Amino acid sequence: MLNILIAEKDFSPVAKKVLTKAGRVIDYGSKENFLKNLPQADAAVVGLEIKFNKSLLDKAPHLKLIGSRTTQLRYLDLAECLRRNIKVVNIKAESSVLKKTFSTAEETIALIFSVTRCLPWAFESIKKGNWERKKYGGTELMDKTIGLVGFGRLGQMVAKYSQAFGMHILAYDPYISNTAMKNFGVKKTTLEKVFKGSDIISLHCVYDDKTFGMIREGHFKSMKRTAFLINTARGEITDESALLKALKNKWLAGAAIDTLANEAPDGSHLINNPLIVYAKTHENLLILPHLGGATREATERTQIYISELVANEIKSWKK
């Protein structure tokens, strides 16, 4: 019987039941337990808790399959997987499970409200015994313009939510037609015009070679001084040093980001991170630990989905 190792501490019982039909399931348990069982694993089901680099893959001589419940695979050494002939299956952007998953779009709206209404800093002020209504009153969304960078699944969801608040919508996406955007009541425009004309800019593009460092200093300089940046996509899409410079120089009113460049599962990327250092003493930058797809519902849904893919793949080996 094949050994299927789970690389997540909290794993859905329903998803585990799916896997048991294809092999012997070994729970994560702890980091020590995971490493102890890795040498006997034929397949692994992973999330974002473990970084499968070459040194870790070297500890898994029997590994033939990795199932990742993510769309991006930056936590896997794909070159080593290819060399070892380890098959990798993951959740594709167009998959049915993502069409039912609204968590990142909902978080985007939560971040918009958080920074436009100064909610985190008002609460911190309350905890210090202050009552500062005028300082933290914030600004309304009605009749403001939101600019969406990327108009795929998440961009379209955020557009619908934004319309409910009476917002005007601009969008930049070279892969979506003008007609398709019009059908959503959205005006298609350039990336530059999105940054110049929006009160809120929200990033929803895929992270790849084309979008790496796509948002640069010039984009921040062109923003309204009252505008906000929201990033629930990937930290690598923005030039983070340029974002820090923009915040310091007040080229924008503030930013809320759910993701940082070069994220590590253990949070080691936070050490001496300039954005983290800045956020500790300023009230115009909110940073979250990549919570977009971390809701209970989204976690279980994607665990079940990837378990089904892994189980089906293993079953195909036996035919």
C-alpha cells in the first residue's frame, strides 16, 4: 500500500477520508513527525506550511507525487521535481473549486474598509485609553473610483462588491476584452490610468515573470495623495522598496497588504523587513499574514479538492 503523507497540521477529516481510498494516510502531527515519516512517503499533500526545497526532497527518496492546494507553486522546487520525475498536481486558476471560493475577494473589501476608516489604528488608540473620533473618522466609498489590476475571477468578484457600495470601477487586464468588462459595468483602461484615476487600487493579477515587479515607483508617484493601495495578490508584484518610499513621501494615503515578497512558512521573512519596521510606528500601512484564502471554508474546500486529485492520480497508477 502506498504511503500518503500530509504536510499540514490541520487537515480536513473529509479530505483525509478521500485519501484513505488511495493509500495509507500519515498525519502531519508535528514537524519532527513529518520529517520522520518523509523517507517512506510515496505521495505528499501540501499547503503553505512546508517549503519543499531540494534538501527536503532529498529526504524523500520514494516520493512520486505532490499535491499542492495552491495555484502558485513557489513553495516547491519544480526543477528538482522534474529531475526526479515527481509529478506535481495543484489547483488551476480556472478550476471549479475556486469559482466557489470568495474568501480573498471578501478580504479585499475588509482591507478597503480597514484603511479607509482607520479601523486598526482607532482600535489601538482605544486600547490606550483615547477617544479620537475626528482623527480616525476616515473617508466614504460612495462615488469613489476603485481601480482593479487584473480582472479575472477575483477582480470580477471585487467589482461586484464595489458596485454595491456605489463605486465607479476602472480595470486593467490585457487578457480581458473591453466588451467583457462593459458587461460588468467596468471601464477598461491602461495600468497608468488606473493608478492616476483611482481612489483605491486593488491588485488581483497572477504572479509570473510578466508581473514580477510590475508596480514601480512611477506608479506610486502618479497616485492621488488621498488614494490607497490594496494587495491581496503577491508581494512580488510590487517593488516593495518603492512602496515604502511612497508611504514615507505621502505619495498615497495608505496601503493594506496581505502578502509580502519572499514569504517563508515560518515567518522568517519578517525579520528586519523594512515594511514591517515602518508599520510599527506609522498609521498608514496594514500588513496581514496572507489570510486571503485561509478561511475555514476555503481551507477545507481546497483540501478536499486536492485530495481528490491525488487519489485519482494514484488510482490511475494501479490500472
